[in-house]
Amino acid sequence: MKEIFEQYGGAIITVIAVVALAAMITMVIGTDSSSPVYQAFQALISSLGGKIK
């Protein structure tokens, strides 16, 4: 186990960091219409559409 971390420690840490970042982005942005980013974007488009008419 020590040899694995000595040889691949940097790569393992990088992979864990990338996976954690992807998970955080998915949690914030979401994958459906109930996500906070989707709701904010929808409200922005609706308000801009109301001002154009």
C-alpha cells in the first residue's frame, strides 16, 4: 500500500479532487428543473421576456 501511494499518490489525489468537484457542481446546478440555478435562470428569462413585451 505504501508503494502504491508513493508512486500514484498525486494521481489518486487528483482523481479524488476531480470527482469531488464534479459532484459539487452537479449538486449546485442539478439535473432537473428543481435546481436553484435552473430556477434562477428561468426567473431571469421570464423577467426579461416581460420587459420586452
